[in-house]
Amino acid sequence: MEIKNNVASLREKAGLSVYELSKRCGFVSGSRVLSNYVTRAEQGHSVKVDTALLIYIELKKAGLCENFEDVFWLE
């Protein structure tokens, strides 16, 4: 089984940059925002459950989805 996601299209629909979504998710190390978590998810790499949940929560807050499966799903 492979994990698929809709992160890039939802993020673009919201008009958010990778950096902005990363910042909203709290992907910060020291004072630097780590945008590679979002980028790696968008590229189809596997992501940790906590990372996926944070991305989902921020996209839901932006009104782009209702369910976790709207963002991430198994295929």
C-alpha cells in the first residue's frame, strides 16, 4: 500500500506557499522554519503520523477539507 496525498493542490488552492504552511504547522527549529516536511509530503515521500496530522489540521483550519482522508489516504 502506498500513501497518497492532496497537500500541494490544497495548499495552492489556499494561496499558501510551502513556507507559510510550514510556519502554520509549527515546523520550526530554533528560529528557522523547516519547509522540507511539506515539500517531502508533496513529493510523495512518506511522512510521520504527527507531521501528517499537523498538515491536515492547518488545511482544515483554512477551510479546505473536512476529513483526514481528504488530505492523506492509502492506495
